[in-house]
Amino acid sequence: MAERETIDRLRTVAAYQFGPGAGRALFPDGETAQLSVQRSTSGRPRQLIAPAGRICSYGTDGRFTLGLEGGRRLVGATQPPRCRVCIAEAAVPFVREGKNVFAKFVTSVDGAVRGGDEVAICTTADVLVGVGTARVSAALMLDAEYGMAVKTRETVDGSEADGGAEGDAHDERRE
């Protein structure tokens, strides 16, 4: 029963962080028994893993860090552009390599996104490319001609970005 209470509490956190319905999207009722909750030595939930992969990590700051499975679940359960940063097709191959998203390639974004928020990175056709952390607000992503919009953490092809300078998609893509 303790796991059920933990999942219920984490659903509330997800709804606060990602919006109404996100808790049930990330942690569906019928799947509670299949979810694996990895805990810290103090008993705090750290990783939430489904049979399909990592849904998210639960940080000491009380916020989730999305895994690819969490990104898939949010994209599948919400209407665009909620919880998303959509990018131009020209940037998709670079992001799939683990490079970061630059503002000039953002085509649409959830208007509620602020710097530091977790987002799903999608194509204009709403296909998940990766997950990461927004570096600036939605308004700035759409207005800026340069600069990083999203720090890519994990991509659909399975690569994890290293976060270094090599993780940036360079300006040679500008057309």
C-alpha cells in the first residue's frame, strides 16, 4: 500500500509541474503495480521506471526530470503545444545526435514554459525527438534569433547528451 500512496503523491507533484492530467498520464492507474520506484537510502523516491523505460527522476528540489518514457507519455496524453518545444525539421537530425536546441529552430512552444522547466522536444508533426530542460521562457524562444532554448538530455535514438560544448547544434545549420 505504501507504493500506492507514493504514486498518488507523485501524481499530485506531476499535475503541479506539468499541468492537470499529467499525473495520470505519467503514472496511469492500471500500471501502478508494474512501476518500479527506486529509493534513496533515506527512502525518498528517486527514479520511477516502467517496463518500457525510465519515466522520470524525482529530485531533492521536489521536481521531476523527464526520461524518454515520461516524454512519450506526456506527448501521448496532451494536445500540442502543451509541455513541448517543437522544432524545425532542419534541426531534428542534430537534436537526435544529442545536440541542444537553439531558439532559431523553435517553431512552437507551450506558452507556460519558463527557464528551468522540463519539456518534450518534438517535430512539427508532434513526434518525440527527445527531452530536456528549457533554458529560457517560451516568449524568448520564439523571439530570439540565436542562443540555446533547450538543453537536450536524452534523445529517442538512445543517446544521452553530455552537456558539454560539443552538445550544441552549431550555426552552420542556418539557411
